[in-house]
Amino acid sequence: MPGYEPADPNFESRVRSSFDRQEVNRTIGARLVKVAPGEVHIELPVRHDLTQQHGYIHAGITTTVVDSACGYAALTLMPEPMEVLTIEYKVNFLSPARGEKILAIGKVVKPGRTVTVCSGEAWAYGGGGRKQVAAMQATMIAAGR
Amino acid sequence: MPGYEPADPNFESRVRSSFDRQEVNRTIGARLVKVAPGEVHIELPVRHDLTQQHGYIHAGITTTVVDSACGYAALTLMPEPMEVLTIEYKVNFLSPARGEKILAIGKVVKPGRTVTVCSGEAWAYGGGGRKQVAAMQATMIAAGR
Amino acid sequence: MPGYEPADPNFESRVRSSFDRQEVNRTIGARLVKVAPGEVHIELPVRHDLTQQHGYIHAGITTTVVDSACGYAALTLMPEPMEVLTIEYKVNFLSPARGEKILAIGKVVKPGRTVTVCSGEAWAYGGGGRKQVAAMQATMIAAGR
Amino acid sequence: MPGYEPADPNFESRVRSSFDRQEVNRTIGARLVKVAPGEVHIELPVRHDLTQQHGYIHAGITTTVVDSACGYAALTLMPEPMEVLTIEYKVNFLSPARGEKILAIGKVVKPGRTVTVCSGEAWAYGGGGRKQVAAMQATMIAAGR
């Protein structure tokens, strides 16, 4: 990944403030753990109330945090006062999302004035190791506030 | 859509029992409202604790119910004792998910012994009308229990 | 599908003229067979020089005609002098692409000033019947000439 | 990417022989330039007869070579006598495919007995530099011959 130069020096506070306004993050326990130009990390605890029928985190909940990580990675490179919207994403599920926590990583692959393409990953941590559980390819759009 | 013939006459109770074991459905308030051969509907209330930064339902939460609708649509056509797993999906977001409730519709496009392809939609109901908010294309796999 | 109202009454000649400038269509033998508001059909002969290792039309060639059908379906609803570009697509392959000809159908699911979402299908005709071989979900963008 | 151990020591000759049976490769001028465990590279000349309306390589033709690169990357890790089929892929288009040649790179992200997930890229070379033109995420399946 190239080193990206943010258009807005306050990119981190814009991302943190937007993340805080996402009520769903409180509901599922998602926490923002890294905000860098073109890259954002979000952590999610593996909680029983977020599981599907086999006791793993539901694919849609994993998607929720990887989507946010990708969207905010795109937002780090957008000038004020633009906001970010998800146009679409595609996710492959590679392993069961179980263990202690999920780490979602979003990275910008190709920034653009209107359209930004991102790549996302989710990793399950547990038992001293980690395993990739999901891979996302996403398209984000910059929208005026 | 062709009329599908379920391999297992008890397809509905298998789907309902699996849906009930998904803890996440209680957490977000998702309800199973239709189970037919090759087609499943799930309803989600528009609740403040499921929103993103603009006050709409988060894309990942909409995805959660459309994924479940598609997965269970696939399961209606699978013989006992097979279970369904999501290999991957792709979702386009068409309009803000707001209003009173979201209806997720999952339909089988192509059933298969191993791989089943589904098509999903989410509709937002409010103010007396409805609007499509998401379109999914998903690949499901049959897995031995 | 709702009935769409084209912004440009000359939509058909714009689509036909753009299709004619696509050299690849001559190379693979693709023919434009229907241009309606929000819907375009393209035919492809099943030719030996377009096949993969099992003798079926290569997935990428099927994709080529479904992509064009979706892109031109989007273009039918765009005002002059906008042109259409493919941002991304996702394709599921449902059955081998063999027989006598492939019919690619592109339809607009959600038109937009900037972003248009389309749905595409490919059908293989042969032996008096037809079978769906591919399903596409695509995102198109309007670009100034 | 981890170092993968091929199940079949003759993986390269199986890939080369399958690639040679793909007639479409002769038609478009695609050449296999690297076959390693879990990674395959294919080159395509930028030829006028493969272009869309703006004179760039058509998205579907770029897709054709990235799909083959991903499929054969998956095949390098499959045991004899399995063959590979594309279940589905998603491609984002990042820049115009123009210049002198296109290099398609396919890599295995997650190998599996039945399902293998791959990641693909296409790069356009020209004027002494290179630019990424496409990013693919693909799902391949192992099929008995």
C-alpha cells in the first residue's frame, strides 16, 4: 500500500466523531482502534448475543465492522466537508468467526474524488493465534453533507 | 421464479428452529415472517440503536437480515440433515434504510446439491409506501451437520 | 421493472453508435438485438474460438456481453452527452455456456444521476430450450465525454 | 501470502496443458508467464480488436485473463484429477486498460478441498510505468473430471 496524504489534517477527529454517532457500534460493542491515512481498524468482542445458529458471529455482524473500517479508511482521504457512503461491497467468508475478538481492517486500494475502492479483512483472535474470517472488496462514494 | 419442490417436507420447522438459534435475531429484533420453498422473508424494525451516523439502519445490519433470508431460502430446498453456510455475497445499497421497518426477501435463483445461488432484496416501509434499499447476490453452500 | 422514461429521445442511436465503436464486438461476434429504455439485449454465437478448456464459452467472454448489456441499459437513461463506465460487477456462473447462442440481458434496477445499478443475465440457447448461465449485479457511473 | 505446498508435483504441466486447451487464449493473445504454487500470471497485449468504445481494453476481456489467472492459481493447489470451475467473481475497475500490455495476477487467499478463494489484479504497462486497472475477488470450486 502506498503512503497516502490526507487532504484534511483533522481526518482522525472527523472519523472518530462519525464513528461515535453510529449507534450500532454501542449496540454490538465495536471500538475504533486505529485511524491512519487510508487505513482504519475496528475491534469487536465475540459476544453470544451476536451469533448465528452455530454459535459463531453472524456474517452480517462481521460485515458491519469491516464495512465501517473500509468506509472510514476512505473518509480519511476525503476533504472536509465530504462524508462517505457505501455504494456496494462483496464479502467472502473464509473461516468461522469465533474466539475472543474480531479485528476488522479497512484499507484504501484506489482513492478518487468521487469513488474510492477499498479492501477489507476480518481476523478472529483466540487461543493465542489468529485466523482470517472474511475478505471484502468495497466501493465507497464521497457525498456532500 | 420456478416453483420449487422441497426435498424435506419439514423444511419450515427446520428453518424456524435454526432462525431461533440465531441469538443475533433477538438482539436486533429480526422476525421470520414467511418461509416458502425457495423464498424466505424477514422483518426488522427501524430502531435507533441499529443506526449509522446519518440515522439510517447501518448497511451491515440490513445485510444481516438479507443474508439470513437468502441462507434460509437456500435451506428450504436442502435435504435433512444439511445445514447452510454463506460462502459469499455482494450487496448494492440503493436508498437510505429508514422509515418504520425493513423487509428482507431471499429467493433461490439456482439450487444445487452443493452450491445454491440466491438473490436478495431489502425494502424500507414508511409513510404509507416502500422503497428498495438493497440488492444482494449470494452464494450458499450445503454443509453436513 | 418500472417503465423508465429516457432523458434523451435519441437514446437508441447513441447506444448503437457506441456499441459499433467497441471493436471487441466484431472480434467475438456480439450483436445488439434490443435497445429499450432501461433494457438492452446482446447476442453472442457459441464459437469454438471463444471457449475455455471444457469447450464452453469462457466465463470472461460471457461477462463481456453481459457487462455491455448492463452498461448500455444504464446509458439508455442518461442524458446527452454523458457516457457510461463500469465501476464494478459481480457475476455468478450457473451452468455451462454452450449450445448455439448466448443471449445477454441487461436491466436497470436503480437509475441515478451519477451511479446506476443494473442486473444482468446470460442465457444459453440450444436443442430447442434455454438455460440461465450467468447472473450479474453491476454498478455503472455516468462520465462526461 | 503464505508459501503453499502443491498437492500434485506436476501442477505446472496440468495448468499449462489446461491453458493450452482454452481456445479463447489464442483468440485474444493471452500468454501464461508464471505458474507457481498458489500464484499464476498471464499477459495480454493491448490490441485494437479487444477494445471498447474509448479505445481501452474491454472490461470483460481484462476479466477473462484475471479470471483465468485466479482459476489456475487455485488449480495449482488441487490434487489430480480435480479441475477448477469459477463459481463467481467480483471485479472493480480502477483505471483505463491501455498501454502496451496487461499483466493479470491471480493468487490464492484461502485454499480449500471444495472451495478456494482467490484475489486477482490486472496491471497496465506502458510508457515505462504501470498502473493497476482491476481488482478481483473470486470463488473457485474443485470439480471431478
